[in-house]
Amino acid sequence: MKARRLLVAIAALVSILPSPSRATTAASLSGRIAIDGDLSDWANDEWVLDGASVLPEPDDDSRWGPHDEMLRVGVTWDATYLYLAVEYRTTTSSLFATLRTGPGGFPSLDGAGEFRRAIDLPFEPNVLVLADPRTEPRIARVDESTVLVLVDRATAPAVSLVSIAGDATFEAALPWSMLSLENPLELATAATGGEGTGAGDAAPDASVALAVSPGPSSKMRVSLDRWLSIPADADDDGVPDPGVAPAAAVTVRPNAAPTRPRAGTGTIDVTLAASPRVFAPDRGETSNLAVGVFSSSAVEQIYATARVYSVDGSLVRVLYENVARTIVGATLATDARDRWDGLDANGRVVPGGVYVVSFEWGLASGERDGRATAGVAVAR
């Protein structure tokens, strides 16, 4: 009788002790995960990078000090969304996250507008995330057919919160319709400052520790060479896999062949201007492109691609692609193709409104080393 009572007591004790929270990916997670910045609904095995992960994320390795520190990264998915959660500490820093989902990403963050950061990545990201916990998160996407365009919150719900103590959270649901399942997704995150700044801490950490700098205002350039690889469709059936424990599936990958500047090329900066900025195609008017090239070394040629996009990011017209262009002084040599007549790819005059001209360039054929954009308005 005493033995039986003892077993009953042990069973009762076990039932009230906390047990590890486990969860797996499913057809739908909307009933469990709410995009509200409260990360208590995330399970233990959805935290793919933290103090206990295979490559731990320490809470004391930020070069900006302990108050601007990456803490943990969570990833999971269902049939509709890829869910992303990040917890970090902040004084004046923000969260920066990048995802590569396929070809056509940004070759450099130097041309990424408000997302411009002094951060070099091992991949060309298609999705850029900037989360200042004091304002609404900003998410942008880019690919082979879409110039950098902001994604509205109805499409990709996202929330960023900060406590009085300075602990911040970011949570987002990114629809698979703006991603790709063809290959594992690649994700890197970092604590950053304002436009043009570097990073104080990264998750995953770079293979070489980030150099110590004064704080979030520092514009010291940093290089991140590790990322999280997310195989959401390991069986290649075109559908996100259910029943997967993300912490076991998501891995940290190193950059086996880091991209380094070519010897002798130095620093190159490209600018783009359209003139006139407002023109009327119905009256035979065109807008001419002026490309400025500023190089610290004797670069004589680049390969250029020029495209026109609508303000929602849709491709309207390819003016030219991967064309060798000669640099004369601080500009490109004159070329009749550096103009837009207001026609789309089918030869029709586009509706009146604002459009974006994108100029991409590379030092070798087929490469993309940078991008510049200019706005132009069509009057009808």
C-alpha cells in the first residue's frame, strides 16, 4: 500500500513539473502563433538559434556592449507562412534581417535605399527587414522581376515591441507567395543602427568576431559569412513540410567562398538621374538617363542592365541587359539606349503615374555588383 501511494505521489509530482515545450510544423499554425510580439507561444524546438543551439548565440558578444545584443532567433512554418521571431536587447539599435529565397536579390546593401547598411553578406537577399521597436517594421522584397518594393502589413504581418528594460521582440509571418521553396532559404540577422551603419552583433555570429566599435552610430563596415539554412521543403514536393521540428532541421552554414573585392578595382559608386523627371510620351517626349561612375581606380568598363518598374514593383520594360559600357571620365559613354520613351514591353504607352528606373552594373559579364535607381513621372 505504501509503495502504491508513493507511485501515485511521484506521478502527481511529474504531472505538475514543467516539461519541454515541443512543436512541429503543420498545415496551419494560426491557432497557436499570433503575430503580436509576445513570443510565449513559440515552442522550445522552434528556437533555432539561442544559448543552447548547436552554434550558440551568446548574450555577451556584442561589439556595441551588452545593451545592444542579439539573443535568439525562432523559425517555423505552415502551408501559408514562414514565421520568424527574434529577441534582442536594444538601447538605440534596430533589428536587421535578410532572406535569400532565389535569384535576383540585392548584390549589395549599399544601393538598398533606407535599408542601406555597411554590411557585406554571403548571399544576395530577396527580402530585407528593418525593425526599430519604436516604429512599425519595414519589409521589402526584390527579385528578377521586381525592383525593391515595400510589402504592406496585410500581406506580411509584422510586429516589433520593446520593454522598459530594453528587451525587444520582433515577430513576422512571411507568405510563401513572396518566397520560394525551390531551395533552402538563407537567413541572417543583426543588430544595426541608422542608415549606412554596420552591425554590433549578428545571429548567426560571423566566423571572425566583429571588431569593437563605439556604439550603434558606428559606420564601420562588417562582413557576415554565416547564415541559417531553412529546408522547408526537404522532400521537394512544392509544399512546406509538416511534422518538422525546426531546431533539428535548420542548420548554420558557413560561407565556403567569401566574396572579396577584386584586386585593383577599389571603390566604385554609381549614380542615376532621369531628365526630364516628368515627360509626356503622347507628345513624343522621352526621359534620358545620366549615369555617373565614381571609382577610386582605373576601371574602364562595366556591364549594365536598365529596367523600368511601376511603383508596385512590377516590371514594365527592359531597356537593355548585360551590355558592355565604357566609362569616360566620371560618366558612361553616350548611348542612345539610355532613354525611356514611355512605352511598355508591348510597345504601348504606359498609364500616367510614377515609375522607377533601375540601373544594375557588374565588373564582369553576368555579374551584379551594385544598383542605382531614379524616379520618373509619365504625364498623360
